[in-house]
Amino acid sequence: MVGAIATIMLVSSMSNRLSRAALDVWARFMRAERMLLDAVEDDLKAAGLPPLLWYDVVLELTRAPEGRLRHRDLQGRVLLAKYNLSRLIDRMADDGLVMRAPVQEDARGAYIAITENGRRLQKRMWPVYARSIARHFAAQLDEHDLAELDRIIAKLRTAAS
């Protein structure tokens, strides 16, 4: 009850900037994102594969010139706090998927480089991930829906940048 009262107070006090409809759509949008990501994670787990974030890391490294990125550059490409990324990189290095390589022009810096095992993992994960996207996302939307969603996302990204 307190949450509902706080929401009503928030919406009424910010009526110039935040409508109840906007707040409701925001909440549904965030829940939908979480549900879709959870469904993908479940599919990866059922296939005996690591979490989606591991895929994001190996994909970004695969796409990078020479298969490597500075830690700070990798951080900018994945959605994970810096200290969490360091721990993830440690776990992935322990599994032989990535390795740290020195940066010659910066003695304190290091590249995160993908290994052949990391490349193989990315190739094993992609078919499961693609099927999951198709099943939980693409199958629910027609071409018009996709175009409209793309337009809305572009608008939000422009406003946020």
C-alpha cells in the first residue's frame, strides 16, 4: 500500500514530466527486458552453456581488431560494473577463454584477448542464443512491430546520448 501511495504521489507531483501511462509503460518495458533475458539465460543453461554475459565478452573480443581490447574499452561494450567485469575476466581466463596481454606503450595496462577456446565457445553459444532470440522475441513480432520498435529505440537512444 505504501508503494502505491508513493507512486501516486510521485506521478501527481511530477505530472508535468511523468504521466501515469509513462510510468506504467516504463515498468512493463523493464519487466519485459528482464523476462526476455531470463528466458535466454534459461535456454543457455539448459544447453550446458555459460551465462549470456560470457557470450557478450567473447563476441566483443571476436569482433575487435586482433581479437583483443583494453579493459576499459571492453567495459564500454558490455553492461557490467567495472569490478564485476574484472572478476568475470578472471573466471574466463581461468577457463582458458581469454587471456591478459601487456600493452607495450602502457606498463600498467593490459589487453583482454580472446583465445581459440573463447572463439569456439562463441561459436557453440551462438546457435542456442539465436534460437532463443527467435523463440522469445522475433516470433512475437511481425515486420511492422519490429520497424516500430526499432524507431522507438532509436528515439530513446538519441534522447539518452
